[in-house]
Amino acid sequence: MMPGMNTSMQTVESDPSLVRVVHLVYALHALGLAIGAFGAASVLGSFLFGWPSIIAVIINYVKRSDVRGTWLESHFSWQIRTFWFALLWALFVGLVSLPLSVILVGIGTWIAGLFLLGVWAIYRIARGWMALNDHRAMPMP
């Protein structure tokens, strides 16, 4: 059992259609990341502001009550937290980099910060999707 995981989540079976919804949300987030990686936008910018991820987060909130008490609840929390933490960290990077851009250091910290956040988002979506494929819950805080 993973640390911090509620044991009741492991035992409650979930509806197969809800498993498909969680796959869809991971796929939408992955599409948002891929559009950023292979398009004109940045990976993180596409993840945070592209329509696939925005639709994914809306689905998370709309369907969240349907997965409550199942192991899929941990995936919904994982997905929601990934999106909002990426947004908060991007704002922090921007706030730190903006005043530093006067001395040109800020441009480097902004680029490096957004790159690292993009890698982090890819890691979170990949890790969650692999756990879902293995029918494992995600660790919950």
C-alpha cells in the first residue's frame, strides 16, 4: 500500500465507464502537452491554456463526485493538482523572472523555469496514466 492512501479506496470497485473517463482526461492532458511540444506554443503554455487541458479539468470537476470513494478518486485529485500546481508555479516563475529581466537574468530564469515545469507536467501525466493502466491508485496527500 502506498503511504497516505486510504485503504477503502483499494477495495471499492469502480464503474468501467469511469475508468474510460479517467483515460480520456489523461489523453486530453497528453494532447495539450504534445501540442506544446510539437507546435508553436510552449509545452507548459499549451498544457495550461490549451483547450484539451481546460476541457480535461472541467471533466474532472464535473465527474469528481462519481468517483468519490473509489481508487479513481486519487487519479482525479492527481490530475487536478497537476494542473493547478503547474499554474501556480508558472505564475511564481513569472513573478520572479519579471523584475530580473531588467538585468537580462530574468529571461533565462523564465525559460528554464517554464521548461522544468513542462517536464514536471509530462512526468505527472505519464506517471498517473501508467498507474491507471496498472489499476493502481495514486498517492494522496
